Amino acid sequence: MIQIGDQSYSFSDPVVIVALGGAGGLLLLVLLLLSVMRRAGRSAEVAEILAQQMGGMAQRVQALSDGQHQLFGGLTSVSEAQAQQQAKTIQLMEKRLQAVTESLNQNLTSSARNTAQSLGELQQRLKTIDKAQENITKLSGDVLSLQDILSNKQTRGAFGEIQLNDIVSKALPSDSYSFQHTLSNGRRADCLIHLPNPPGPIVIDSKFPLEPYERLRAAKSESDLAAAARELRAAIKGHIKAISERYIIEGETADGALMFLPSEAVYAELHANFAELVREGFAARVWIVSPTTCMATLNTMRAILKDARMREQAGAIRTTLRLLHRDVELVAERVDKLNTHFGQARADLEGISTAAERAGKRAAKLDNFDFEELAPASDSLPQLDPEAAE
């Protein structure tokens, strides 16, 4: 690299190469001059040839110098143009950088705002999730409590009785049923509905064969399924037999009873895959009901109770109607008597009005009477109006 003023030139630059070439030529010329001086004894022809060669060399050197000046001017122009282009490029880059910076700032502001909004929404969702988690935790505890209840036969029986009590108390009047009613055979029924004869009081007993049903649902093989089905059949048959023997008493209860299953799933399983058990219950006069069908059955019983009570009250209603009819007749008689009294009073009022009118007329005549015209006949009394004597 060669530094000349404010310009730097590389060794590969054509100007540098030409300049180096010219310097080399001058160096060669100096060497030739030295050689000529050493060889002063050479002939004049050789000196003349040398002079000619030096003249040509001087012309070439001049031409090289002129070319160097032209090349330097061209390089200067190129350098100025390059500087202008570089300034324009820098200005354009600055403008673009400014535009990019503004756009980036806007994007960052918008992104920050959107991020803040998203974080707010995320916080709200997290609060909702926390509440849902609390509800799930509470529900899990309730489910565990329900599992604990259903895992024990006594508590499971109490669960079914409570559900039955709730359904019955909502469907029927409070005086139409009794819970834990003791029959004449000493058996205590979960619920006794006091229906009129026929059909008579009917018993509802709660049963919950949960273990056989769970084994049936959890069966993995055909053998497990068959064993669970046999266990469920045995449990349901045992419940049907017990209800039929304990809670159907001739002359005391209806000729049938209800077996309440506090699970719609177990009820649906019986009707879907164990229809023979339902038919066996019909044969034993034990009707299996679920919470839904029990409510429908109780609504029918409510209609029966209402109709029976209406029949019981029919005699009292007829007696009341007869008494009401007699009261109406008495009122009619008294109204007739009152009309008679009103007619007599009306006649008396008309007589009083007529007498008052006559008295007014006589008073007017007396007011206009001339006593002087009647002086000669003063010893005689005037004739009274016959009506005045009345």
C-alpha cells in the first residue's frame, strides 16, 4: 500500500504499476548512463544510438507521466463520485434505519400492550381455573364421602331410605304416608302409603344391590361376567322374596309392594339385560321402581288419594248443599214478607201525600177568604167539605 497525499494506492493498482514501470525505466537509464560513462571509449556510433534510445526513452517517460496525470484525474473523479454515492447511501440508510426504528417502536408498544392484555386475561383465566380446582377438590371430597357411604351396607341402606323419604315427602301430602311403619307381623317397612281400599296401604322398601352391579361393570372376562350376573340375579331374587313375604299381608296391606332402587343405572341394567327378574317381580307382586319411576307412581297414588277423599266427603258435601238450599228458601220467604211490608208502607206514604195536598189547598182558600161578603149569613156555619171529615 502506497500513501500519496490523501490517496492510498495498492500495488495491484494500474497507476502504481505504471509508476513503478517508469521508475524502473529511469533506473535502467541511470544504469545505462553509468555503463556508458564506464565505456567512454566506445565509438560515436554507439553514443549516437544511445542518444536516440535515450530520446525515445524520454518520450516514453513523458507519455507515461501524462498517462499517470490522466489516470490520477480519473481516480480523483472516481473517488469523488464514490464519496457522493457513499454519502447518499449513508443518508438513505439513516432514513431506512429511522423508519425501521419507528416501526419497531410501534410494534414493541403494540406488543407490550397486547402482552399486558393477554397477561390480564391469563390472570382472570387462572383465577377461574383456581376456582374450578377448588370446586373439583371439594367435589372429589364429596365423591370420596359418597364412596365411603356406599361401601358400607348400613350407610348405603340409610342413603336409599333418605332418598326415598325425600321423594315421598315431595310427592304426597304429609298425612298420607308414614316412615318406618311397623306391621302386624313385627316387620318395619321403610315407607307405608295409606291408600284407600282397594288397593289398601302399600309398602315401599328400599334395596341397593351395589356390589353385584359393580362387579358386573368391572368384569373383564366371560367367566367374571357370568359370575357377577349370577350374583346380581341372586341378590334381586332375594330382595323380591323378602319383600313379598314380609310386606304383603292379606287384609292389612295391598296385594303388592314396591321395591325402590336408588340408582337409575341399576334399574336400567335390570330392564336391559335382566328382564326375567322384572317379570319374576311382577309374578311375586313386587314392582321395581327407580327414583324417576317412583315419582311417577307416587303422582298416580296422589290422584287416587284425592279421588278417595272426594268420595269420603261426598256425603258431607250433599248435606251441606241441602242446608244451603234450605237457607236460600228462608231468605226467599223473608224477602217476600219484606216486599209486603214495603207495599203497605208505600200505600201509607201515598195516603199521607194526598192528605197533605188537600190540606194545602184548603189553607190557600182560607188565605183568600173575604169575611165581609159573608156578614148577613154570619149566624149560619159554612158547609164543610165531606172529605174533611175523613
